[in-house]
Amino acid sequence: MRNRSLIAVTATLAAGALSLTACGSRDNSQAKDASGGGSTVVTIGFDAPLTGDLSALGLGMKNSVELAVKQANETKEVPGVTFKVKSLDDQAQPSSGQQNATQLVADKSVLGVVGPLNSSVAQSMQKVFDTAQLVEVSVNTNPSLTQGDGWDKGKKARPFKSYFRTATTDAIQGPFAADYLFNEAKKKKVFVVDDKKTYGAGLAATFSAQFTKLGGTVVGTEHVNPESKDFGSVATKIKGSGAEVVYYGGEYPVAGPLSAQIKKAGAAIPLIGGDGIYSDEYVKLTGSRGEGDMATSVGAPVESLASAKKFIADYKAAGYKDAYGAYGGFSYDSAWAIIQSVKAVAKDGKLPSDARAQVTAAMQKVSFDGVMGKVSFDEYGDATNKQLTVYKVTGGAWKAGKTGTFEG
């Protein structure tokens, strides 16, 4: 809205038993320095927007991955293995994501990747990673990434065995929002807007299908340019539509100004979106006009989870200046899933020659109690934890409301 045939370098291997320096990923002195004494070094790659409009989310994800790796090293979670993080900025651009994927694949010490945030970026990375048998654990939500393009027609087919995610999908999130609006908020007429990107358009589609199925009416639809900040014409159209609520498929850099301009145009109706707008930045962008707006986000509120108390305390103690945000807990769990997969294939600090393939296979069997709850994956690589929460802007801040899931 969250890598390679690892070079197993030990003190004895550094003596010359294995000539791995030809891979160009590091020399023996680098491995020894990184580990503090000759243990095998495994890199966890990370990709997300670290600059640009969505950096507030990406930086919280990055910090959370680094925290997981730091704690794994401190507790010697995988004996004989030292983890490090290689973070790359995709600026929420698919082309940058694909370049980053190629760079991570080329680093033979990378045995797993956390990210990306954006579904459209993930589409550009999946095949690169899958060809290299490099596991990717993401936090994005478009169903086609794991279930194929025919998922909504009853033809689910997993396109890439190396792709997993710790957050639930928009096949559930969109209908969950529709159920809430129709049955609990008692809204019967909605105007639907999306940014035409993979995430936004997909989310808007699943929402609209369920809302109309329930008996609601989509009184209008519109697509907006995610690079624009002027939505005056759209706001005027919404005002004249008779809509009781606006559903937006996209992210907060557009949703915030859109909501403010709708109210400015004279339509005193709330805007609701998915996890892509659930950020403190959204509240800053809307100002007082955002009061009453809503968002659904993946998982239960992290602050309400007993499983997240240590994560929250440790994150605060680490002194990160960026909030962990909507995806911090999921990113921590994604990194920990990679760590557990490495643990499953490492023997006395040594890794097999086909480490990437074995780590990917091990991921399918991962199961542990994570920050956001139980972490495990179904046959498509999707999270078995399918909880979602509705949030509302109240008193200038997001307040949690209903937590549940869509039962179909």
C-alpha cells in the first residue's frame, strides 16, 4: 500500500576451500566483518518507496525489517548465520521495482526479499524473482498476484511459487468495506473513484461488485490521474450525483486532496478507501475536512494486539523517527518468515548449494505467532490471517472501529 543463493562464507571456507568470490557479491573479508567472526552472512532484500509521496509508509516498513534482523542476530535465532538488510527505493514505480529486483537477484547473498508495497510494482518484480527461485514476502493486496488473473471468475491459479504475503487481499478488503457501508453505516448510494493503477482499480472493482450485490447503487464512477492534485471537476460531478458516500480506490496522496475538494465543492459526504489511505499523512492532507472519513486496513489495530506489545515497545526504544504505520507489523512478520525459512534449511550455520530454492520451499510450511497474529500461508501463498479493520477520522486522528473479515 512490503535474496539469493546465499554465499555461505565461514572462517574455514575463507581459507580457500570454496572460490565464491567470482560471484562478485562480496569477498571473504566482507563476510567476516559483517558477521563479527566468520559466520555465514545472509542478506534479506527490501524494496519499497523510500522517497516520494508514499515514503511515509515505506520507511516504516524498512525500519520494521531492520528491527527483525537486529533481533534475530542478537538472539542468534539461526545459529551460525548473521543477517543483514539491503534496502532499495522503488519510488512506487514499476520500472524501478524491476531494476531493483534484478539487482537483488545478482547479489548471491540475498535469500529472501520483503516488499514491495505497491501491487503494480510487485507485478514488475515477480517473474524476476521467480526465475531466480528467490522468495518474496510482500504486504500488498491485489488478488491476481497470488491467484492469477482469473481469480474473480472462479479460475484461481497461482502464477509464481516464490511469491507470498502476510496481509490479506482486496478480494476480501473491498467486500468488507461494502458490507460495512451498506449494513452498518446505512449508505445506499456511492460514487466510486479510482486511480487506474493495479491496486486502486482492483480494490474499487471488488468493492463495487459487493455493494451492488447487497442492493446498493453506484451512482457514478470516475478515474483520476494519480499525479494530479486538482480534482475540481470530479468533486462537482460527485456533488450533483446524489451520492451519500465516496469510495476511493488508491492511496493517500490523491485521496486526501480529493476528499478536501469534495467537501469544498459543497458535498458534505464522507470518503472511504482501503489500506492505501490509512496513514497519518491522509489526515494532514485533508485537514478538518477529513473528519468522518473512513478507511479499511489489513489486520486488527496493532496497538490492540497482545502479540504486538513487544514490537511496539522495541520499535519505540530503537528511536526510529518514522512511524511503523499500517505495514510495519506485517513487514516485521515478513522478515521473520524469511528468517524462519533460512533456519529450516541451515545446518550448523551452513547452507545448501540450492539455498534459494530450499528457502522458497520452506516458506510454504512456515507457521509462527507473529506481531500481527498467526503467520502462515495457504496454497496460493496468501496469508491465512484475513482480518480487517474499519477506521474513522475522529477528532483529527484515525480511530479504530469494527474488526472482522468478509465471509462471502
